[in-house]
Amino acid sequence: MTIDRTIAPAYKAVTEINFPQVKKVILTNGIPVYVLNGGTQEVVKLDIMVGAGSLYTTKKLVAPLTGLMLNEGTTSKTAHQLAEGFDYYGAYFQPNTEKDQAFVGLVTISRYFEQTLLLFFEALNESIFPEKELQTLLERRRQKFLVEMEKTSFLAREAFNEKLFGAQHPYGIKTIEAFYHETRRDELLAFYKEHYHAGNYSLILSGKITDEVLKLVDQYFGALPKQNKPQAAAQTIIPALTYEPVVIEKAGAVQSSIRCGLLTVNKTHRDYIKLKMLTTILGGYFGSRLMKNIREEKGYTYGIHGMQVSLQQAGYMAIAADVKAAFTREAHHEIIREMEKLKSEPVSETELQRVRNYMMGEMLQMFDGPFSTAETFKSVVQFGLDFDYYEQMRQAILSVNAQELMELANKYYHSNKLTTVVAGKY
């Protein structure tokens, strides 16, 4: 068969997505396990979701350092022996601490699952936080922090979070160099003992999952003693009382970093999905209004991005851009102008269809393979949701109209209450 390459392939809009099934299994001690079975490769990924994110402490470095220290030594193995063991079997140990949750992952070849699970289990549940390794990690992170402090993007992000959530809320506490000198081993150990236990674990298994894999998981994790689930720090979000831009002057800066946004709602709210679509129109993809205006027409930046973020105790819309320092004020004004236009002018059907196509394509990518599917599931299960959320998203994307979006813009896009931080020049 000869292909005529002068003719473009037929175009078809995505309207249906077959979402995978999630099987929920309960271990002997009550730990929930979410199983996403699929893929053609003999690989298994085990993710432990722990309620141990930054939200659970007002000590800025304690939560992330606890996650990073897990494989630095146990009661019977040194950090070198753990690393050597994972390397020998071609496995990966992946700790990651976010604002709300901590995730600890194991990626391994199926035939070595038992051997690597034993190493993983030991690192997760028998870590001893050796002082020498902690001091090495603190110094390495401190040096990285000092490098980051020279970047306007880092300065703007830290100050933006502080102003949006308040200086005392775990989401808004700024990092300072003194924290790297003050953080102690006993603080990490106390946090570890309070949060890293069976009562605070949820497991997500993805890849080629057999009955033998589930049996081994129950053999190890199902035998852990159950403890009470700890509660997040009860902090109140206290946003700024004034909304004048915060300017962090950076001498000699050739570009300025702008971070601005508003508190909105999180994924559990009925408005969130359509609000995400509105933010996509504003700045969430390469063809967005902010990209066309500030990058293509004005040439103030190489890129500007809008995002709708969902956290346990808040949701927010944020816009981020690094712009030519000479045009910082103009870029900020254009961001506000584009927000106001969405409140007074309905989105055209052509633009709306383009964003529908983009968001549907983005959803397809989120379910491309078992590991991507697991990542997608992690983003909703922590809110008590499941894949029904994405079916609701699919329906909302295809059905939302211009009038609904304009009403949402008027409900949430209060530009007079826009939290704005500029690092560089203004």
C-alpha cells in the first residue's frame, strides 16, 4: 500500500476515554491498596502515600528531609549497602515530599520484586537517620539553597507563597538559611515515628501485578501494627491585607520574575474543573491568551504559564513568567487586562473548541501506560476521589459554554485582590 504523504491524516476530535479500572484491596491490618494492573513490561511500581507532607509540621525542612533520609541507613544496613542492593537488582527508591503528602516509590523488575520489596520495606520502616548522613545532606541542601537564592524565579515563588497563604501557614513559610543550621536529628525522628506507620499508609500498585505480588505486599505491609492516623497542623490561611505588588529588588537583573494569583477552590469543589478550563484559556497552554499577548505580540517573555492548583486546605490560580526587566510593569498590567476581558467578553466557540481539544488530548496522556495512570490516580485519591472525577472532567470539558466561563471569571477573577510578587525590577 502506497501512502500519499501530501495528504494530511484525517482529523478526529477526542470525545470518549475508556478510563481504567482500579481494584481496591485491603491488607490484613486494614491498609488500603489500589491496584492498576496493565502494561506489557515485566515491571512493578509500588507507591506508598503517607500523610507526611509539609502541611503536617511548621518546621519547614522536617517533612522533606525525613523523606530524603529514609534510605540513608537502617538498623542493619548502611546507606551504601541499601544503594548497592537497589542497584544490583536494577531497582529505584524514589522519595518525594509535597505540600500535602509524602510519596515513597519502588520501581523494580517483576522477577526481583520480593528481593527489592524487602530492601524497600526496611528503608521505609526501619530508618535510623544517622547523624553523619544528615549533616552531609543538610550541607548539600544549604549550598543548593544559596544558589537558588540568586535566582529571581526562586525569590518570587517563595515570597508569593508567603503572601498568598500567610507567613505562619505551612504552605507559606519561607525557607531561610538558618533552618539548615537549626534542624536536628531528633526532630526528624519524632516526625518519622508519628507519621511513617501502617495507620498512615495507602499503597498504589501499578504494572504487571500478580497474585504473588499482592501476597508479598500483604506479608510485609499487612503485618505492620496499626496506629492512629495523625492530623494535619490546624493552621488558618491568612492572606495579605493589601494587594499592592511586593517587589524584591535584584541589582543588575536583566529579567524579572512575576508570580501572581488568587485563592480559589480545590478539586473537591464543583467549580474546580470548569475553573481549570478557564485558567487554561487564560494561560494554561501554548496557544493561551497570555502567551499570544505577552510572548507573541509584545515579546516581553519567552513563556508565561497559568495553572490551577489543588491542595488539601486551599486551591489557587497562579500565573508565572520571567519577563524582560524593562517591561515588568507593562507585563503585569497585561495579565490583569486579560483577566478582565474574560469577565466581560464571552469566549468564542472557535477558541473554546481548541481548548476542549487540548484538554482532552492532555487527559489521554495522563492515562498513557500503568505508571502514568498511577501518577494520575495519586493526584485524586488524596482528596478522597477516584477516576469518576476524570469522567466528570470529560463531561465538563465537552459541555461547558461561554456564558458559564464568563460567570466563573466574575466569581473568582477579582484582579483588585490579585496577590503579586515581582523579583528583579518593577
